[in-house]
Amino acid sequence: MHPRGGEIGAEASERPDVEKARSLLASGEPAELRSYLEAFHPSDLADLIESLDKGERASIISIMPDELASETLAEMEESAHPEDLLIADPRRVTELVRELSDDDAADIIGDLPVDKQREVLAQLPREEAGELRELLSYDEESAGGVMTTEVVAVPEGATVIEAVEEIKRQVAEGEDFYSVFVVDEGGKLRGTVSLQDLIIQPPEKPIREVTEPAFAVVPARMDQEDVARLMSRYNLVAVPVVDPVGRLIGRVTFDDVMDIIEAESTEDILRLAGGSAEEHLGGTAADAIKRRLPWLYVNMLTISIAALVVYVYQPTIQRAVVLVVFMPVIAALGGSAGTQALAVTVRRLALSPERKGAWNVVLKEVRVGLVNGAAVGLVAGLVGFFLDGGGFALGIVVMAALWLNLIVAGFAGAFVPVLLESLGADPAIASSVFVTAFTDLAGFFFLLALGSWLLNL
Amino acid sequence: MHPRGGEIGAEASERPDVEKARSLLASGEPAELRSYLEAFHPSDLADLIESLDKGERASIISIMPDELASETLAEMEESAHPEDLLIADPRRVTELVRELSDDDAADIIGDLPVDKQREVLAQLPREEAGELRELLSYDEESAGGVMTTEVVAVPEGATVIEAVEEIKRQVAEGEDFYSVFVVDEGGKLRGTVSLQDLIIQPPEKPIREVTEPAFAVVPARMDQEDVARLMSRYNLVAVPVVDPVGRLIGRVTFDDVMDIIEAESTEDILRLAGGSAEEHLGGTAADAIKRRLPWLYVNMLTISIAALVVYVYQPTIQRAVVLVVFMPVIAALGGSAGTQALAVTVRRLALSPERKGAWNVVLKEVRVGLVNGAAVGLVAGLVGFFLDGGGFALGIVVMAALWLNLIVAGFAGAFVPVLLESLGADPAIASSVFVTAFTDLAGFFFLLALGSWLLNL
């Protein structure tokens, strides 16, 4: 979870081999496995361990040296942590946690049951435990939850050379930093000073004169997605996090933002696809089954309304079975057009939710449906015309149904997420499950009602 | 497109108002509009201008001062650039481009027709034009296409204090930097030196002794997605870009990576939703119509095979219309399960394509389909049992069809993207359009063939 300069030994190109690790694990030679693993970067080891099964994960982590194990845990998806191992051995957790920066430590401790958290915290030095308790008090998806409290801060009364000395003292612990914050005696944030300026400016210059106002300051409770959007929008390498009275309490850095952007995009994609945003991408089949099944049942419920329409119109179908041939086309194209509108709208809201004119988006999508509906309706209508042996009725019914359906699809695809957003909900939960159920319902109704009406003429 | 420290005047919280800008534009008071716009950050102005229509965009940019106009253009999506304006006035483009860092300049010039590019380049100083020509020679989505050539490099023979002097000379132009590269006399990359070390280490120490090997070095032709993955994986703030013989030619920074991650996620979402990855999120209805219609026609083609199955089984339907009631359920649940599997698989491949065992993913999805298919099949079967007035035939047909369909859905949702990936294609083009057409086809076939068979018993 931490930015790196060039201080790491391993090259980015080498990757550990799963089968090799597995066979070393099976051969019962922990020393050999340990020295094999030590050649790799924790990010790569995290990947390796995530693709093993639960028992293997615990065994590998239990034989890794503390520093490597802790950094690897920090890089792993939390859902892949060997919880049983961690819960069973709070002493080992304490050792691991001591190796980590406080935000990574808090992530690992935060996953433990409350009584185990207490046990671990009790074994840590008082100051460290206090910082971790504070971090644990924030929502995991807020600025406070992703920040580290390890900031480099200099007093506003210092000179450049004094600031440099102060920095030398503070960064002895080896953490990389990209920004230096300036604080007053009460710890309140006064601004930032760039590393360049510290290198370039004359040593005796007062820090006050090279302090710039912080371009963005983030309250600890701000949602991580908003923090990420802010930093990505203004290309910020780090932002200071402050408490309600403006005291500097931490910082969020670009590498957290990369992780957040990736994680939030994954969540949106899984939600839009009608799945659970909590599913772990490399998870087991059992995990996937448990996460997805509820959504399939939801889909059964929503789709049963469309099925009910068909149920009601059975007599019509009996008299004109050919209508059924067009049901897949209506359902597929309505679903497709609805999903297109939905994806564009949800993504637009995700990337710039503060942009005005969201309701214009609904209008735009209806216009798209109007044109594209006519375009595909015409083709389907022609097919209907030929299937009907040159009669006009079927063609007209099919064309009208498809056309209307694509207008409804455009409307639903844009309206539902915009409505959810304006109600403060996540627009991505308007997943394709709901939109396609809606377009199916509308489409089948148009097809069968129009069909029934024309047949009765 | 460039990282910022605290050197920007505007606060992140202020945003320009579209209606205000519009009315100032309409009132014909360019001076007033100009002073209104000058209060904002280029990223916010870019957003404002993107939500205006074509004519307004050109007028606003034409009255903006050069520096602000150029930075705003650099922050805008390229599809929203006022091309007509830029094409009509190469002299103005030259002025704009001179204000920008070379990568942003290359992006703007790259969008012009070749003859206009030449005109602009001819008006620039020889060295600047040469650098831009080099940048323009790279694929827009490669490391060379996103890098800037503005690197801070120090000779490996220098001492710390000499390096600091060298840096002071190089960064006079005001660009932020986060890493200092070390090169030999031939310009070949030798490693990096951290800013911390320059601040902390004794001035007379040789740079060689504080040089670390570059953790990752990127060839100019590397795909931008791979660069982003590398930097995000190892939490790198910047990576050096080298030519085929290892000479340092540029760098890619974290802010480029944030943009790339966002853009690639957007593309994946739009593709998965059966749309075009090239659609501009804030684009007009006309743009959306043009981008999406081809995919709707593709969908018509793929779905027509499912419709053909229904066409063939019309006699069966005639004898048992109630089968049709289950068609929406089969189509929706098969589509939903297929899309769930697809989204998880595509996302997994996008985030760690080098992970081994992709074929295990197919097996996993088949197992998910096996269990979830049985779970939903049972419910649908029960409904069938009641609709059939207590007869077993319908319930068994419905249950078996849904079950089989969800197995097929899991298989198709995982197999198609894994296959595409292993063939070197983008797995996201296995959009829901194809997977749902496939599950519809399979589902209707199972339902109608089984129905026909049981009816004939």
C-alpha cells in the first residue's frame, strides 16, 4: 500500500511460480520455500498467495519472515487474508503489525474480532496503539480509513535549513514522502512546501515565505471515492487530511488513489452486471455462489412480472404463435439498448457526479432510443412482413413494439441511475437486472397487446 | 495532465457555473467572461466546456487567454476539442502549444490533420518541434504516447551538491518532479536517486553511492495499460521510459496512470454493456446513436439464431403455450448469470492478466452455474408444477432447461473472455451482447426441445 522509490531489491519482471511454491510447501522444506519467496516483491507474493487455497495460504504466511509476511498481507485483498491464522495467534499479528505503516496495520487489525483487536493493541507501545485506535475509529472507506498518520510536517516558524533538519529527523523511519506540510503550534495545517523548494531555495529563507496554501484539504470523514476523484481531477500526489478543527492528522497518497479507482471501478462493473460488489475476483466458487445467488433470485422476482404479461396473453399467442419468434429479439435489443444507456449514465455519474444537467441525460437517452429504435424496428418489421407472407399486420406490430421498447430502454437506463444519484444512493445498483426486467416487461406487453389488438381487427 | 503541488491559485471547492458562462457568452462581453473564467482551475473549465455545445465551445476557447486555454484543452477529453477552430487557426494552435508541456502539446497537435500538424511544427523552435515529432511518432496508447520528455536527470559522476545544482538549473521551467534519474555520458539510464536522499545525504557524497537501480523501466512501445498496471501494482510515483538501447527518453507519472486506469475502466464497462468503447460519456445524442447502433445490429444478428430456434419449435409452442411463459425467465436468468461470470472474469483478467490458472476460472464458473442453476431451477420448476395443475412434465422441463442454461452461462461467461485473452484480444469485447445471445439460444433450445420431447411421450 506504500509508494516506492527505487529502494526495492527485486526487479519488476520476476514473478513467483505457483506450482513451484506449492511443491516446496508440500515437500515440507520451510527453509527452502522461505528463501524462494524472499526473492520476490510483496505485491507478487500477494498475488501468488491469493491464488492458493485457504489452508495453503495460512501455511505459507506462517513460515514467512515477519517483515515479508506483513508487507505481503498489506498487498493482499482483505478477503483473502488467512483469518483463522490471524485470529488464532494475536502475538504473531502483533509482530506483523509492528513491521507495517499504520494504515496497513489498521487494515489488518480491523479485520479481527473486537476481542482479538484489543489483545493485539494491548501488546503494542502506547503511542502506536493510540494511533491505530484512532485509525480504526474511521469508516474503512473514508479518508480517515485510507490515510496514514505518518506525515512529514514542519513548523511554520522554521527556516528552510531548519525544516530540512526537521525532515531528516522525521523520515529516519524510512517511509517515502512526496509532500511536506507546514503546521502552526497547535498542529493546524497552514499549507504545504514542495520538496523542490526545499532543495532549491536558500537555506536561511523562512518556511513561511515558501509555504503555499494546500490546494485541497480533506476532512477525515470524506468518502474515499470523493478523495480519489479530487486527487485524480487535480493531479495531486498527496492530500492532507484534517480533523474538524483543521489539525493535520494524516495524508492520502496517489497509490491509495490508484487502488481506490480500481476497486470502485470493479464494484461498479460487478453491480452493473447484476452481481455483488463484494465478490472477490479471485475467490472460490463457493464465495461466488453465495454472492450471486441472491441477485439471481431478485432477477427471478423482477422478471416474473414480464412472465405474467406473457401468461395473460396466452390466448393471443395461441392464435398467432409467430409472435413468439420475436420475443427473443424484443428482449435482447431492449436489454441491450437499456444496458448501453445505463452504463454510459452510471459511468458519467461516477466520474463527474457534480456536473450539472443530469436530467438532460435522460432526454438525450430518450432521443437515442427514438432513433435507434426506429432503425432496428424497421429491420425487424421487414422480417415480420416476410414471415407474414406479405401481410402488414405482423410487421407493424413488431416494428412498433421494438421502437417503443427502445425508447423505454433509453429512458429507464438513464432515469433510474439519475434518480438514485439524486436520492443519494449508488447509481450502479440500478444494475442491468432491473433495467432488463423493465424492458422485457414493456417489450412483451407492446408486442402482445398490439398483436392482440391487430388480430382482433 | 500534470501533477501539481500547491502552486495553483484557485481552491478545489469552487466550480464554474454553466448557465452563468452561457449568459456571459450570449451577452457579448468577452472581457467579463474572461475574468469570470480566470478564477477557475483548468480541470473545472474543461468540465464546463465539455458540457456546452460545439459552437459555444469554440467561442469560449477563442476568447480565453492562451495559457488558460491551453491548460483547459489539455484537461478536456480529446473528443470534445473544438477541432474546427484548431484546424482553422494554426497560428493560435502554435501559441497554445507553446504554453504546454510536450506530452499535452503532442496530444493537441496529434488530433490535427497531417498538413496542419506540419504548419504548427514549422512555427515552433527547432528543438521543441523535434521533441514533439518524436512524441507524435509513438502510438497514442503506448508509454511513448503518454510520457513527457521533461525529465530531471543528473550525471552519474556528480556529487550530491552538484546534482542539486544541476536540478536547480533543469527545473527552472516550473515543472513538478518526483524522481531524479541518473544517466551516464551516453544518456543511458543508470538508476534513480530519491529527493529525500538529495535532502538528507551529505553534499559531498558521490551520486553513484545513493543511486538505486530503477525498480521498473518501461520501453517506449509498452501499452499504456501495462504501464498503468505496473505502476499501480508496485505503487510507483513515476517510471522512466527508455529507447531500445536503454537511453532515457521520458517518464510516465502517477497522474497519467490515474487517467489511464479511469479511461480503461470506462472502456471495459462500455464494451461489456454492449456499446462502443469510443463513446464520449458527455457526448451528444447523435454521437451515441452512431456509436451504439452498429452493436444493436450485431445483437440482432446474434439473437436471430435464438429466434430461429423458436421459429422451428412453433408446433411445440402451439401445443403447449404455457412454455412461452417461461421464456422470459430462461432468457433473463441465463443472461444474468452469464453476465455475472463475464464481468468477474473480464475484470480479473484486466487487473492481473499475467496470473496463471485462467482456465481454472472456467471450471469455477461451471461449478457456480451447476449450483446456482439448481437453486433457481428448483424454484422455477415448482412454479411449473403448479401451473401444470400438479403434473410433473412442465416442472421438470423448466427446471432442467434453467439448470442446463445456467451451466452454459457460467461456461460461456468465463470461456469466451479467457479464450480471447489467450489469443491476444481484448477480453471485454466478449460483451454481454454475445454471451446473452448464446445463453438465449441454449436456453430456448433446452426449454423447447425438452418440452417437445416430453409432450411426445
